[in-house]
Amino acid sequence: MTRWGLTTLAFLLLLACAAGAAGRLLGRRPDAGRSVLVTVVASWLGAYVLWTFLGGLLLAYGVLRAYDGGVFGLVALGAGALHYRVHRRVGREQGLAVFVGGQILWLIIVLVRNGILMS
């Protein structure tokens, strides 16, 4: 999955560069939306890598019974889209609040799925 994540990030970076170059050729001024998109995607890919690493460690040491990184991918897609929209419309700080909220949501999902949060 790490190769998939890195390939996706590289593709998005190349796509952003191509869009920027095409915009300059057409005479449009640079847009901050591309840089926000790259920031949001990189943040969520980094979170995916860290959560997968931590989940693997906790599985190996018997703290967790189950960890499914694919579900985090779905959470990351939804929360990442919301993160991008909030960042663009309201501001960076509120966008980061959505990012942190997504991480807390994922922690709660992992704890509930493993029976740690619910007795």
C-alpha cells in the first residue's frame, strides 16, 4: 500500500505541475487551490502511513485484534475532501481542525472495532 500512496502522490504532484504550466501558457495567474490540494493530499497520505505503521505494531504486540487500513482510506477520502473545502473557504486553521477531527474519528473507529472503547 505504501507504493500505491507514493505513486498517487507523485501523480498528483505531476498533475498539479502540468496544470500550473498549462495555466501560465493560457495567461492565467497562479491559483492557491493547487497548493492547498497538494498540502491536503500530502497530509492525509502521511497520516495513512503513520496509522498503518502504528496499527501494524499494535497488531504485532497483541494490543489490537483487528486493524484494517482500507477503512482508513475511506475515512481519509471523505475527511480529506472536507478538509480541502474548509481550508479553501474558511481558512487554514479551520482546515487543520478538520484534519485533527478526522484523526480522532479514526482513533474512535479503531477502538470501537477492537472492543477497547466499548466494554
